[in-house]
Amino acid sequence: MEKNHHKLGKMIKTAKIIFPDPIKHKIEMSEEMKDFIEKLLDWDPTNWLGVHGAEEIRNHKWFEGFDF
């Protein structure tokens, strides 16, 4: 079990995010949504979206046209 936890931890830190296949899983994701998710899940906390404040999140193109 410890070996699996180590492998999982390594994958979380280094693996590329793989989004669901839109046809197979019937999940559509815009490029803006994928970018938003990738920026939230960056393994380096200094790169996270919002690290410089909530305005950074509100200004992301995925929220374009959203009335906060």
C-alpha cells in the first residue's frame, strides 16, 4: 500500500492533467475551462490562479461576462 501512495503522490506532483474525452464521456469542456482548472491545480502553489488575490480569478477568461 505504501508503494501505491508514493506512486500516487509522485503522479499528483508531476503528471499532466488528462481531461475526459468529450465524446466517450459526454463531457464538453471549453479551452477556457481547461485553462482555469489547470491553473488551479498547478503543483506549484506560487503559480496557482488567485495566489495574488481573488481579482485574478474573477478576471480569468472563463468568467468573461459573469456578473460578480
